Amino acid sequence: MKYLIVGLGNKGSEYENTRHNIGFKVAEKIAETLEVSFNTSNFGWLAEGKHKGRKVFILKPDTYMNLSGNAVKYWMQKENIPLENVLIVTDDLALPFGTLRLKGKGSDAGHNGLKNINEVLQTQNYARLRFGISADFSAGRQVDYVLGTWNEEETAKLTERIETFSKASLSFVFAGLNNTMSAFNGK
């Protein structure tokens, strides 16, 4: 069985430690856990590994957030990965910092990366693992907040939260969506 885990983010050093790039950070932790490295490939950086006998492709798209769907579709088709074996890791303003929410389908909730994936795949029925970044910004400052860096309190907790999200992602691969939702949602 093959799985595709896609961590959403933006390429470039100016985005590296921003809230919007948490998907990249989780993808990097998964690769580290599986002891594999990312290589430049079509539509981004790809790492290939195995988890409990299952082939796992970890992707950090280089298409910028708003065009992530092209990368997802390309790797699904290239590796013949069914939609139910795809997991998208993304930030979420609607959740308190560090909150984990895994769902098997849903709207884009205003997230441009998810919006593009929905458009390109022509469906909202894929698993997404949302990392709460909270919405601690004043009116009209959403872009600055999302593309801003973590505050001191968040930074202190970030390593542990990324580790938990990595574990949840690998649980999705081995235990499936429903078991992983039961084990990790809200944790």
C-alpha cells in the first residue's frame, strides 16, 4: 500500500518559520522519524520511506500554497495513490494554537491551499490534519499573522506539537483515519 502525506507551506527562506509553513515542519519531522531525506523532484521536495510495511511519500510542494493541488494530483497519479491514502497537513486559524484536528473531508474553511486542492481534485473528500495556529490578530492583519513567525510562548511548545502531529500522520498510515481520529483529535 502507498500513502501520500503532503505538508503545506511556501518555498523560500522568508517563509521558513512562519505559521503558514507548519505543514512543511510536520513533513520534515515525519521524514526524520522514518530516517529519509527530501530530494528535489517534480512539484516540490519528496521523501520516500516505509512505515510498518507501507510505502510513504512525504511531499513539500514548491508551488506556493495557492497552487498546492497541482503537486498533490501529480504525485497521486504518478504513484497511483488512491484518494483515501492521501493526508494533507495544514495550518488552521479557527483552532487554538497547537490543537490537532483530523477529518476525512470538509470545506477549505477559507484556506487557499485547501481551496486549490479541492478545485484540482474536484472533491473535498480527502483527509486533512489541521494544526491550530489561533487567530490572535487585529482586523485586516490576517496575512501578516499567518505569514508571521511564532511568538515566544508558541515556540516553547512547537517541538512537542510537531512531534504529536508527526505521530498522528504515521498513525493515519498504519491505523487508518477513524482510529487516528479517535486517538489524536483534540490532543
